[in-house]
Amino acid sequence: MLVLLQVVAVAAFAPLVQGSMKRLRANLQGRPGPSPFQPYRDLAKLWAKEALQPKGISPLPLIAPGVVLGVALTFAAALPLVAAPGGLDPVVDIIALAFLLALGRFLLALAALDTRSAFAGMAASREMTFASLVEPTLLLALLGGAMLGGGTKLSLLLTAPFGLAAALAFAAFFLVLLAETARIPIDNQETHYELTMIHEGLVLEYSGWQLAMLQFAEQVRQLSFFVLAAILLPGGAAWWMHLPWIIVLVGAIGVTETMFAKLRLFEVPQVLTTAFILAATSIVLRVLGMPV
């Protein structure tokens, strides 16, 4: 029951977080911006529309939106919050979570290739290229933020002390978060410029209720990453003490997107490599037993 309540809470607030970030970014740039509740209206409008698909495709692009949404909801259920004592924590640990997220990415990229769109295929190639740096960094950052040697359960992130190793792990995870949620300077959710888009290119051939499912999945996934990032920050063993950090993260990303321009594609691996070095350093500090 607690797992269900946790998933419902994340799913209910995910569009609000997305709308609040758009509003904040617009305000920081001197524009009024849309209402924070606009994503709810957009999802309702798309859900009422017919989904069109290119001719001659396999069933994979038809299946992909449901699987991607299922992965996002499973991610939300695995968060070590109120559901940790009897939830998915023993099943979906840090390593399993990395594989779970990789499954959703792989299936969406494969579906984009199956649509036979040149731009979707280009975006799929970029997505998998950057994933080769994002996924190991994500794994090392979470392991560095946990009590190394005590296991790989996600709930260990709540009890791990915050120090130098945890700070480096969070810095690496923050860069991963920017990449996983398609944020500037890694990617841009607002663009449809074919030469630069990554995430938007993957869903370029989707429409109607299928596009609504994919957008909702990304919003749930985004909020889940925010919650996981907040858990890496100081707050003690009580999960609710970490939640105010989500507001800080939303503001930090809004400022980052305002102050920085989108990087050129060949510069993105440099940022992700830096994140990998930070995550690996946090692991080394844990192994050496440095004060944390």
C-alpha cells in the first residue's frame, strides 16, 4: 500500500515540478512564462488526440511508450522513502536501478530507429553514445554516496554520513541529472532544432496519447531523479528531511539553464567524463577510509 501511495504522489506532482521549472526559467529570463499547471493541460490535450504512426513499422514503437512509462513508475516505486521498509528496496538496489533505467533508454532508442526517421535515428545514436558515460557515472555516484561495503540497497543513501566523498558523489550525480533530464547545458527540452536535439529527437515520430505517455514518463522520471539527488544531500535517516532539497535543486537547475548556453555536442563528453572522475574519486575516498 505504501509503495502505491509513493508512486501516486510522485506521479501527481511530476507535471507540477515540470511546469514550475518552466515558469522559473522564464521568470529568470525576464518573461512571464506559462502557468505551473500547464503540463497537466498539455497531457490532457494530447491524451484526447489520436496517435499516428509511420507505415511499415514493427510493433516495437507501439510497445515502447508503455514500457518507458512502466520503467519510470518502477523507478518512482523504488525510491527509498516511506516504502523502504517493505517496498522494492531489497529487489531494486543501486545496480538494478541502473539496469532498469538502461532498459527504458535502450527500448526508446530502438523504437526511434524503427520509425526510419533520419532525425530520430541521429538522436538515438547520440543518446546511446552519451549513455556509455552516463550509466557508469550514475552507478559510481550512487555507490559513492552510499556506505561503501555495507551493500547496494538504495536505503543506505539515507543513513550514509555527508562529507567529502558524499559531496563529490552528489556533484557527479548532479551532472548526470542534467543529462538524464535533458537539461541545459547537456540538452534542451524546448528545442526541435534537428542538428542539436537528443531527447526530443527520440520522440519526434510520436503523437497523441502515445506522446502523452512518453512526456508523462519523462516527468515522473525527472522528479524521481530529483528525489534521489535530494537523498544524497544532508538530512539524516528521516526521508522527509531531504525533500526540501528538491526545491533547492529546482532553483539550481533554473539558474544553471539561465546562466549557461547549450554545449556543442562534442563538448558534452567532457562534462560527463568530469562527472565520472568525481564519482570515481568518491569511491576511492570511501575505499581509503578518508573521513566523511
